[in-house]
Amino acid sequence: MSEDLSGKVIVVTGASSGIGRAAAQLLAAKGARLALVARNSPRLTALAERLGEQAIAVPADLSRPEDTDAMIARTLAHFGQIDVLFANAGIYLPGPVAEGNPDDWERMMTVNVTSVFRAAQRVLPGMIARGTGDIIVTSSISGHQALHWEPIYSASKHAIRSFVHGLRRQALPHGIRVGSISPGVVLNELWGIDDPAEITRRVADKTGLMSEDIADALLYSLTRPRHVTIRDMVILPAGQDI
């Protein structure tokens, strides 16, 4: 029997746009209660208001460790528990290493990697106490292959893939499922794509995914019966072969 998400408390990071926003809208439609996390406070607040009483806006900059701690604390204070962590927030920095900015890389690693470590550590005690829970991380095809045009980003996603595999084994005895979703090209703001005409064209020619495609994958993972864990899900546009 599929898992019912009605009433479950789900933290969605990176919720103001792209995959996070699509996921929030889909999960809300399934009756979940949501803590929506992102830096863009106006867009986040507008989304929370649109979703109604089941959602709260939690503005946070996940490059700041104290904001990661605060997002968990505020969610627990409001809802009393956290059933699912969808660690989706990320920064995308491609380009040649020789021309890169190490300060930008450090910020990316903090958001893409360290904030995920920290958030998972903060939600685990409650999940362990209840004997159930889900932690799903947005990774990337770059976590499965080192892509030469984005080596630092690839390194961040390889780190996430290793973390997810190790944490899953630690969490298994406590009834907690841990997995990752690894998309190819997603046609959203993270990749600098926000023109509806371009999105429509690239979906039609099978060179890009929609954020809603990844939200559907998340929903599938979370609604599997508790004896099923989706360990890794790699999702590519039909026309992308890496």
C-alpha cells in the first residue's frame, strides 16, 4: 500500500523556485504540512500564502550554519516534528577551474554539501525516536560522472552521493529511508533558464526536464510502502546521453 503523505511534516529547501517550488505545490496537494525554506523571502512568503495554513515560510541562507539550525528549530517549534527532509537547495557553478573564484566554490560547497550534512544531523534524533522518517537529497547526474565543464559542482554532488549511501546504512535500523534524486538538465532558474518558450521548445526536443518531473519523482519515492527504499533515482531528458 502506498504511503499516505496527508498530515506529514516536510521541510523543503530551495522552495522559492524550480524543483523546490514544484515539489512544494505537489506535496501540498497531497495534504502534507510544509516548512518552505529559501533565501528569497518575498517569493517564499507568496508561495506559503498561496498554499494556505498547511505551509509556513522559513527564510534562510543555507550558506550560514546558524540559518540551517534555525530552519529546523522553527519547523519543530511550529509543527512539533519533522517526517521528511527534502534537501533540495543548491548552487550551480560551472566553468574552468583556472578561471574560478575559490570563495564562490566555498559558498557552493557549504550550501550543496555542508548544509545537507547539518540538516540531516538535526532531523535524525526525532526520526530515530519515532522509528520512521525520510531524507531525500537532490543530487545530479554530476554526482555519478565527473563532468569536465563543471568539476567543482561535480565534486559537490559526488560528496552528496557518498553521504547518502553511508547515512542510509546508518539510518536503516531505525526505520529511516535515505535516498537521492539525480537529474540531468532541468529547465529552471538554477540553470539560468526561465523563458517559457525555451522551456517548451526544449521539452519538445527532449533536451531538458521540467521541475515538475523531479517533483513527481520525489512523490514516487516518498509514497512507496515502508518496506521499499528508492536508493538512487537518475532522471535524464530522453535526448541527453552523458
